[in-house]
Amino acid sequence: MNEIIAKPCPVCGAEKTELIYNSGTTISLNSNYKLHPGRKFVYICETCGHLAGNDLEDAASFYESDYQFLLDKDEEDQLYEVVGERRIYRADHQMTVLEEKLVLEPGLAVLDYGCAKAVMANKLVLAHPRLDMHLFDVSSAYKAFWDRFVASDRQAMYETPPEWQGRFDLVTSFFAFEHISDPRKAIAHVAQMLKPGGQVYLIVPDVFGNAGDLIVVDHVNHFTKSSLTWLLKDAGFGDIDIDADAHRGALVARARKGAAPRMEPDWKTEIEAVLTKAHSLSAHWEHMRKALQPDRAEAPVGQTAAIYGSGIYGAFIHTNLPDPSVVSCFLDQSQWRQGRTLFDTPIIAPDDLPAHVDTVYVGLNPKIAHGVMEVQPWFGRSGLRIVYLE
């Protein structure tokens, strides 16, 4: 399954791409933190600096039936950060950033593209009720959520109606383009939906800001600043601004249809930096896998372990441990994860770490792992081993 086949770059079309990552296993992890059949390969383009994963073999059925992201409860969302006692969820942070970057005038025609559950669209309508909101996705799984705040004639599944062409002042897309196998076709579609001078506002993962993005099997694109700029310029967008700092682990992009392009970056220097970072990132995951070998990571005989984080990093640790049965629980700050299970293992609040646990594997973005551990009430507990995979 999933033979290694070189693929052209899906952003610039260059034929020459280099394989930089091979998961080496026939089972990978998807963005729901579940096992998914097939290997994960990643290729890098030396022309535009894009990192492209192999396409899902069962993409249509996966997004229609299996993906169904955050559907259990209306308010469910991913945890972005914890500040003191306050939990900040991803959509709340996205809303703060969007309102800093865009002027949302009454009557603005808005399309949320690849909206899934449409959490952001719902927040926008609640905060700005005079927006003319429309929704589009390639799945029918979310319609019950859409119907609560957008009329059916402003919804589209699988295809957009012809009358939507040239209709919108703003097209938003939140963490959708990493899933789209043909991003050039998708961004051209976005451009068709916009009025002349209309804006696109995209958020996609930043693979260099969040290393876990590289191994997610349904993320078939890993954008860099250079490749996202190329994608937008090639579709006729100008006035491009890409911010890697406003949202941790993500790129926030704004562009205007038909606007005069900004000055070109130094592409040679930019691409060389991307190539260096990409090879380092691939080596990081190989190091992570080796760090979980029995001689380094296995909990001593008779001891039990916990994994802090029930997202992609925590799932990776569990699936690569020589004996995952030593893991008695996952720890997670998110109220939406607590009380559930991952790989038939309970997810509990970090404050409830059982006294008999002797090893905690840290399944978090390495950029925040040490800071999160150091504020835990059990940090420094005698006999407790904390394993950072970095």
C-alpha cells in the first residue's frame, strides 16, 4: 500500500521534488488522532519551497464519513493555550486575530470555504449579525450545525452554485487547504467566487511552527511562506501578507484579488532556508521514533506511565512505544478531551495524575513542552520521570 512515487509539486507544478520523509509503517495517524491505513510520505519542492504529502487513497469517503471533526458537542473546540486558570480555545484566538486584521462592515458578503462544522462562521455571525454569510464544504456531515444559523440557500456541499461566482467580498478558510490535494484548483475556485478587489483570508498549519503537522496523513499539503505566496500570486492575488506569529503553529494569510503584488522576496535565500529546515524536521521525527525504543523510553518493569497530551504528539508516542500497555492514562487540559478515551485509554485532567504513575511522556509541541510541564503541580515530584521527546 502507498508505494513511493515521486509527484509534481501541487503548488507550482515543478516536476522535481525530493522525498524527505517516509513514515516507514503501513499505519499512520490522521487529524482525528486515529490510526489510518497507509504510509505518510512528504516531498519538498526546490522551486517554491512547498512540502507535499501523498494523497489519501480514500479521500472522498474519509471526509464524508470518517473525518467529522469536533461533532460531539456544539461548543467543542481544540485547546490553543492555557493562561493561568483561563483556557483559550482555537476558534476564540482565531476570532481575535481576524478582527485585528480585517474590517467587517455590515452587509459584507462572506463565504467560509471548507468550513466543516463552521465554528468560525457562527462566531462571526454572532459578533457581526449583519454579515451575509455563506458556507461551503465537501461533506454533508455538518449540515445540522449550519442550519442553526445560515439559510439553506446560503449553503453548498460538494459544488458551489453558478450564481455564487463573483458574489463575495471576502472568502475565509480556516485549516482547510492542508487537506486539499489540488490547492491550485481550489484557490482558483476561491478567486472565481470573489468580486474584483475582494479579499481571501486563509489559515493553514505552519509545519515549522508545529512539527506534528508533518506526520498527519490527511494533511497532504504543508505550506511554507514561500509556497503560500506562490499559490496566491499564481491565482491572481496581490497585496499578500503572511503572518507566522499571530497564531502559534499556523500561517495567517491575507490577499486581494487583482491587487498590485508586493515586492518579491529573495526567493533563492528563502528556498534554501526552507530546504534546510525541512531536512531538520524530517530528522527530528526520526529521532523521536528512535527515542521511543526500549532502551531509552520504556518505563521500568513494574512501573506505569502517562502521556501528557491526547493530540497528534501523544498519539504518536502511544503508537510507537514498545509496550503501550504501560500507559494508564492520557493527560489533557481541554475540557472537551477529558472523560474520553484514546486507544481505549482514559483521558483525564493533569491535576488528577495518579500517584502510582512513575513516568510521564510529554506529547506536546516541543516549542511549549517544557513551559507546560514546569507549571504542573506534580512537576519535580520525587521519583517521577518526565520524558521529553526532542
